[in-house]
Amino acid sequence: MKEIAGWGSDLDFSNRPGVPMWKRPDEGTGAHWENPPMQEVIFKEFHSIERPSMTPVFGTSVPPHGLSGLIRQFAFRYSEGSWGHWLPLLFADRINMIEGLIEDLFHGHIPNIYKEAGGPAEFKYNKKGFVKKALFLSVILLAIPAFFTLKKNRVS
């Protein structure tokens, strides 16, 4: 019987070698520290509705603003287990990217989208993927004027 793979996996718990590791831990963790002081809230910060309050320490590097901030505020009305929370957050990220591009242009900085999107690295390490993306982009860029030309001819 001992040569059979998996034999004994259903033995009595008291006779299994892993049983001591499965014991419930004693009460308390043994950690000796106090909660850190609450960080000052400077900007509107969002937290899950599953939590009664903010954590003592949180990030403030990108405070919510503009349309993306309003979308985030809407998303945090819903539980983290629902689509109503995550889909608006994904949408807010895309809106925030566009807001950043507009802000760059407003400040006189013309973004180098090719470089910032990783174009040189893509070309160097994934030439096949680079060519696929370039072909797709060129088809899209050629289709836009063709679409408007057809639409204009159809109206006339």
C-alpha cells in the first residue's frame, strides 16, 4: 500500500505529520507596537465603503481632480466586489490620461507620445509587435479621412 501515490492522505488527523502546523494560533499576534498617528488629510481621499474610516497612512501623490476625480468619487459609493466600483475607476484612469495631455499642452509641453508609450523599447525588444501596432495604426489613420470623404460624398 505504501507504494501507491497519495496513499494515506485520508488518514486520521492525529496521525498526520502536518497536523501540528494546522493548529489555531494562540490569541494575540505577539506584536508590540501601537498604531501610527493619523496622517493629515489635505485632499479629498477615497476609501472603501467596507472600511469604517481611513487607514492611518495613505498616499497623496495624485489627488483626485477634474472629471476623473468626479468619476472616482462616484465609483467609491460601491463595494469593491462590484462592477460599479472597478469599471468607473478604469474609465477614470483613461480620462485622467487625457486630462494630463491637455494640461501638458496648456503648459506648453508637447508630449512625445511615441517615446512616452515605450515605442523605442518596443522596437528594440519586440519588432514583430511593433510592426503589428504600426500597421494597425496606419490602417486607422488612413480610414479616418476615407470615412469623412465617404460621408461628405453621401450627403451631397
